[in-house]
Amino acid sequence: MADDLSLDDCINRVCPWSGKPVQADSLTTYQGRVVGFCNPGCRDTFRQAVDMFETCLAATAGPP
């Protein structure tokens, strides 16, 4: 997936975990936007956290 993403489309220039510059091999999407990280490990940690929160929200979602 990251092969299809571009630094030009990335909404951030520094990794939210480390503060280091984002790298082209460490991009992902979040809410339809390209976000970047300094390395694939930070990207994967972010994806795991997002997936966990989305699962928790879905499990607790009830009628409005």
C-alpha cells in the first residue's frame, strides 16, 4: 500500500512518535489522508493503535 502513497500528499512532515522527518517507505492513510512516520515500525504501531480503537468503538457502538 505504501508504494501507492507519496510524500507530496502527506499532511505531516515529522513523525508524531519520534519527531524525526517522515520517510517515503513509512506512509499510511488515516481518515482518507496520507500520514507519515520516520520508519515502518512507527507506522505499524500507529496502525495497530488505530485498529484497536476502531474495534473497541465498534464493540461499544449502540443505537444513537
